[in-house]
Amino acid sequence: MMKNKPDEEDYWNSSKFKAFTFDDEDDEFSRLKESKQAVNSIRSLVEEEDDEDEVEKVSWSGEPVGSISWSVRETAASNQKTQREHAFPKINASSPSVSRSHSGYSLSSLFKGKTKPGNFQPFTDSLSESSVKLYAPELRKPKSESKDYISDWSPEETIHRMQQGKVVSLERFRSLQDKLLLLDFSVRAHDGNIITAVILFTLTSIIRVLFRELESRQTALRHFIHYLTEIRDHRLLLELLSKRRDFLKSCLNLPFSPEESAHVQDHYTLLERQIIIEHAGKVEIFQKFPRRASILNMPLITTLYYCCFYHYNEPEGTYSSPLNIRHTFRISEKQYFVTVLAARAKLKAWSDLDALFTSRNWLGFTKKKSPLSFHRVVDILQKNSAPTQVLQEYVGLVDDADLRIGLAQKHKCHDIVINTYRDLKDRQLLLGYRGKVERGSAEERKINDLLDSPHIRWKN
Amino acid sequence: MAHSGRRDSPELPDFSLLKRLARDQLIYLLEQQHEVDKLYKVEYKPIISTSDQVCFLIRPRIQTVKWIYVANADKAAGKFRRYKIIFTPQKFYACEAVLEEQGLFGDVTTDEWAFYLLPLDDDIISLELPEFFRDNFLAGDQRWVRTVGSALHLLHSIYGPFSKIYGIGRCAKMAYESWKEQVEEGDTKARQAEIGNAFLIDRDVDYITPLCSQVVYEGLVDDIFRIKCGCVEFGHDVTSSDKSVKVMLNSQDKVFSEIRNEHFSNVFSFLSQKARNLQTAYDKRRGMDIKQMKTFVSEELKGLKQEHRLLSLHIGACESIMKKKTKQDFQELLKTEHSLLEGFEIRECISFIEEHINRQVSMIESLRLLCLLSITENGLLPKDFRALKAQYLQSYGVDHLLTFANLRQLGLLVEQQPGETLTVMESKVGKLVNDKTAGKLTDAFSSLAKKSHFRALSRKLNLVPKSDEEYDLRVPRDMAYIFSGAYIPLSCKLIEQVLERDSWTGLEEVTKLLNGHEFAFTDLRAKSDAQRIILVMFLGGCTFSEISALRFLGRERGYKFIVVTTAITNSSRLIEALLGNKV
């Protein structure tokens, strides 16, 4: 340990350290300074809180540090020596480091990181010193491979070697400052693999400070979050899912934005509803139209559709009544209409649709109204194979004459076509249309009658 | 079809070398293992094999590595096997950490298969990394940046050096730096350059293009049947038999290569013409004497039969496309998209989208339209945003709250912030006054808003041709033909502009609207005759429509483009990558 001390001084003051320079120096230096400030502030924090024990655990005595950092080196080594692989499963956190002296690993370096406050000073010096120097490109070059100990790699070199899959030793990055320096270099290398690795192997052991540090390091933070998302325990998540309702209830207390918590609240209510609806209803209709799936966990509109299908005529007071659902969840008129339309059309309950669209004005006259344009209504009806009479009624309600006639022709609503041509007094079109209807049908007769009629003054 | 193009278009380099290299390396890796019995697809279930060693070939994903742990249950049963995982294209420390955590490190050894580039066609190379998009842009995980750098390095060392590199986007810049570093590490030999310039572009520079419905044949086939690794499976509705058939779609398919870049409306007439020609060729055999017949059978018949098979396949595909598209009101959908691109009749568009959601039509399609609306309009008005979001959640499930969060994070679907309404005003004012004043106004306003600037970009780059002019899709006059003449893809337009100017100079306002991150580097040592061969690399995926547009540009300007992409994408893949409803 003592022997190594001068080396260390040498290292910090050597030109090699100054050599890792960047093109955009200002930016990077402010970054490094940031690390340093952050570190210093933490140190004071830590000391203030009198958290000595924590600090100790963080540095070496803790087992996780050993196992994690080992893995990096072992990983790399395993590529070179496959015959050793049988020894690997036995490696565990508690196995002492001495046993792997064969890897060219120096004991002194192991304790290097433990040199505490004194270590900061030379680093600072070298930083401020180098900041005034000119960064000649040739200074970056010498990456000599002839070093005695692999532990002597600078942070930059370490990152570089990791990228190439070469052996590295992360043990020497013991102080928070060193760890963060390493992290900043990994971010600079734009290599997610390495960023995650550095967090994993050197930083998870200090998880408590980590979050605070990562706040100012967005890139690294996102890598950590992504890693955590990826390693999540899926069995636990499945368990959570089966307890989804309770889970959501607990979510309600989480800080969702007001708008979003309304959605979550709605979802909770919906799940409660679905449990009731799942077991409600008359047997006959279910026998006639067996259900394909359970309604649990389905979206709201699907639930509404289900209720329109199986519980349409129930009084509004029941939970499964479509009207009740509409009011509870503040479903828009259009959305409600579309869903009722789809469900009742599926059942071919045309009279229900009639009632749905009919509104009565104050004089008692009835009128068909729809929040959805009638040509869409026709489209939905047609997709549910509505009979021509039904289609005809709704095609007739389409306002736009061109659209109406187009739809009428498409769906063979002959009466509408014929009447429109009659109203247009267009003899030629009517003649043309006669060729399209069936021979000897009522439509053909109607056209002939019109053509023979003396009361119409044709325009052509 | 009848595209003459310029005569001086250069020849593309031969990319089959890439395949050979990758294959040889894999064979070498597998032969190191003795007697590789069978390659298994890694799934969440145990492996039944009598062999005492098992080898997995996987992408470096933690989830997949965990599956191997499950498959490895026989360790508990006291059975000893040797396991090997070959990660491709490289291994990640995090994956190995998982093995260590599971106590499997050592029982399982690992290796790498450096397979970076899969040539899908003469001019398309894919990294086959669809996860790149989500990892990089949504999670902000840069794990693939070096991979992209390595892929570029590989291309560079075989076909380079490139004389110029242009790029735009944060990731493009990082990939460039990573590549540069790798070049410095290795020794560079002077070699004949087969690729002149390279252009790197991030997907997030242009989200509009991949969100539009594709109407060029190849893109349409991808939208409907999903082309995987240059291969498509046509179901029984196409083959009109009870068997489905897998077809390679590339320039080897003589029928396909002629229609792939065509607007769909031209494809039918082309195919029927082709069918008539074929008939004539068959008919030739009538009145032949024996000798002529012999030559016919030995020389022509095989080719004709092949063509016949391909022709009927593509006719079948067209019919199936037509059927599907008429069923979903494709015409109206396109009309809505075009209105959004033009910024015209926005209220009608909104109510179209609303109905789409109300009717629970495709969940993906609804999101796609919402995103298009948001990007073109620079965010939705708070009132619209809340109403549409609420209806979406009611129709497709509240789990999509997470999807909405993801989309917001990428800026794909956002609510207008107060103050941003200024840009709406700006675009209105901009329409009234002449361009010069509009430019000044934009400058004044751009400090106020940071988000998507589609309208301003569209005006500056002329992305939306005037709609009152007839656009003859048979004789396309610009790249807009790939969207029925309604829109020139922003990504391709940028490439065109930079190549034309030979730099970013003059595009400062455009790059400012795109959030900058543009770069250009010249390698003075690299002098080559291959200046007209241009490698375009899409980080985060590109669509077949974009490839068609670049091919068109190449024909017009005498370039040859090589498209390198992290994966082929389209609107569905893009949106699916951002869904958050699967917990």
C-alpha cells in the first residue's frame, strides 16, 4: 500500500491524466467540476449526518461491491480461458479476494480507493492546472499497453477497454468521486452498454446517494431506470395484476395529475361495476347469444356495448343498464349513440333503433335525429347486414342529395333513387335506372308508371 | 415502369460480402461447440433435447437471458449440461450480470456473433434492430449507439472511405463519434472507395412521414401484410388456395421490382398489361415447328412460368389490398391525412378521428391519426386533447394512460401550452403575408414555442404541393408522388437539399426548426469516383415509402442511394413500439 503511494501521486500529476482532454473543453470541464462539487457537497452532508457506518459499508467491507466488480473482470477473463469455467459457479460474494491473485490483480490497488479526503486535493489541482494548458492532440495518444497492473488504467482508458471487451478492474474506483468520474466518461462515450455497466458494477452499492447524483445526469439516470424496468420481477407483476383492483385503489393515492386521477378513479369504478355485471342478466339471452369472453377488464365502451347487448331494456336504476353507465361515466352523446347502434344492429333489433333516433317536438310530431351523420349510420347498419327496408329509411334521411343517391344506388334502395330522379324531373336518368332494376319487379312497374305519367314535366 | 432516369447512374457495390462474412463467423462459432444439435428459438419453456450441450443464439436482452434461466430448470433436476449463449451483435454487461445473479455464470458461457448488417436487397441494408427505436428515443438508453457505430465502421472498412459525412439528430451525432473513435482504434488501409458520401438521420427528425398511410406498392404491402426481413407471407386470400406462401420481395422478383416503387393506382394497369404480354408470349408457341418448340421449351418456358407465378401472386395481393382498403373507408382516411398535412378543415378531421375512436376501429390507427393531428397542428387545443384522450381511454382501456405518457414524452401527442397558440396565429398570419415577412414573423415567434414546427417547415421546404394543381401519378414530378402528390417526405427532402447544396449552408432556419444537431465532415484524404453513391442511414427505422422516394430522387439526379436502417418501420410498428398498455 505504501509502495504504491508515490505511483498514485505520480498518476494524478502525470501528463497522462492531463492527456484525456476533449475538444469541447468548457462543457466537459464544467461537467467534471459539477461532479466534484456534487461530491464535496455530499461528503459534507454525509459527515453532518454522522453517517460514518454507511460510508464504510459503501466502500469496501460490503460484500456486494466485491461480487459485482469481480464479475466484470471475470466476465472478460472467461472469454480467454474457457477451461476455468467450472470454477465459476463457486464464486460468490463471500469468497475472499486473495484467491484470485492469478489474474494479475494487485492487492495494493484494492485498498487504493480507501485513501480518503487527502485524495481529493491533487485531483483538484490537476484539474485547475490542466484547464489553463493547451490540449495538444498528440497528448491524447499514448495509450501504452505496457503497464504493470491493470488497475492502473485511468477512467477514460477503463471505459475504452470496457468498450473493447478487454479486462478491466473497477476495484480502484472506490471513492464516490472516482465512480462518478467513471460514469461521466461512460456517458461521454455514448455507449449505453457501458453506462449501464458502470452504474451496475460501481454504483448500485451506493444506491442512496446515487439517485441524488443521477438527477443532474439525465443520460445516466435514464439508463438506470431502463435497466430497472427490464430486470423487474415478472412473477411479482403478474401477482399484482390479479390483484389489479386493490392495486388501482392504492394508485389513487399516488400523485397522479388531477385529470389523470379522474381516469384512474373511473377505471376503479368500472372494475367494480364489471364484477356486478359479470353475474347479472337473464339466462335466455345468454343462451341465444353465448358470450365470447368475460367482461372483466374490458374497456368502458366495450362494457357499454355488452350492456346494450344483454341488458338494453333494464331500468336506469340497475347497474347494468346502458343509461346508468352512460350517466356514471359521462359518456358523450355521440359515443353512446354509436355504441347502442352497433349493439342493437348486431341483434337486428331495428325497432330499438327506430326509438333511439326518434325525438318528439313540443307539438308532438316525431322527427329522426342523430348526433352522427346519417350516412355513417347507414354504413354501420349495412355492415350489420340490415334489410333494405331499414336501410332505405336511413338513406332517406341523408341530407346531401348526391350522397343520398350514391348510397341509395350502392344499397339498392330503388324507391329513393326513383323518387329523387322524379323530383329532379330527370327522364334520362330514370330511363337509365330502369335497366338496373329487376325485370318485372315492382320497381320497374313504378318507373314505367312515372315515365308514362302525363303530370310530370320532364326537363329532358 | 417507364422511368428512364439518368444514364450516368453509378453501379452499387456488392453487399453479398457482408452476408458471407457474418455466415462464416457464425459457422466458426458453432463449430467451436462440438456437434451443434439444433438451434432452438428461445421461449418461456423448457428445452427438450438429449444433447448434453445447448447453445442459444440471442439478442442481448435481459428478458431473454432470464428465459434461458427458466429453460435451464434441469439444473435443479440434477442434470448436467453445458450451456453457451451467443449474443448478437454483441453482449452487454447487464445481461451477464443477470447470469451471475442467477448463479449460472460459469455453467453458461458466452460468446459474441458480430452480425451487424443484413443486406435485404441491392440497396437496402438492415441492422434488424427494431428495438432501437424504443430503447433510444423513449427509454433514452444508448446501448445501440456503439452498435450503429460499429456497423458504420464495418461498411467503411469494406466499402469506404467516405469523402463526406452529413448528419442530423442527437443519435446520429453520437453514432458518428463512436464510429470515428473506432476508426482511430483500428488501422485504416487505403482502398478503393465504393461509397462516396454518407448521411445519418435520426427518426425523430421526421415523425410525420412514417405516420402517413403508405400508397406505394411496397409500402402498402408492408402496411397490410408486414414484410419481415425482406420476406412476406401471403395468406389464402392472396393465393386463392388453402395454402399460404412465403415470398422474398426484392429486385430478384422481376415483376415486383417493376411495381414496388409505383403508386398503387398504377399497379393494376401495369399488371394487366404484363398479363397480356405473357399471354402473347405463350401464344407464340402456336404454329411452331418441332425445333422451334424445343428452343421455346428449353429457353423461354421456364422464365414464362416463373413470371406467370409471380404475376398471379401480385395480382392476388392487389385484390386483397383493394378488398381490405375499401372495407375500411381508405379514401376518407387518406382525405383526412391530406387535410391534416395541408392544415385544412381541421375540425372535420377531428370529428373523423373522434368517430374512429367511438366506433372502436383500430386502436393503432386512432393513435396514428391523433399523432398526425398533434404534430401537424403543433399540439392539440387543451379542450380537444382532453376530450379525445378521455374517449380514447373509454374505447380502448385506461391502461393506455401509459401510452399517452409515452407519446407525450416523444412529443408525438401533446397538449398545446398557453402561449403556443401564438404559433397558430403566426401560421395564419404567415398565410396572409408574403414569404419574406412570414420568415421574419417566424423568427420572432420561434423563441416562444419549441415543439414541432411542421407548418413552418412545410412552408420553408415546400413539402405540401399546391392542391389545386393536377398531379399525374403516372409521371411523377417530385417525391410527393409516394403520398399521392400530397406531401414530400421531410426526411428525403432534407437529404435532397443537403446534397444539392453540398452542405447545410442555407438551411439554417430549417435546422433551427428541427432543433439543430446537424453536422458535416469532410475527409480530405478520401477522393473517390464514387461521389454519386450515397449511403443514407436511418437511426430508428425507415419506411419503404422513404426508400421509394430516395430511389426516385436517385433516378432524377443520377445518384444511387444505399439505405441502411436500424429496421424497416411503418406507422403500426412505430406506434406499437410506444404502447404502454401491456404491463
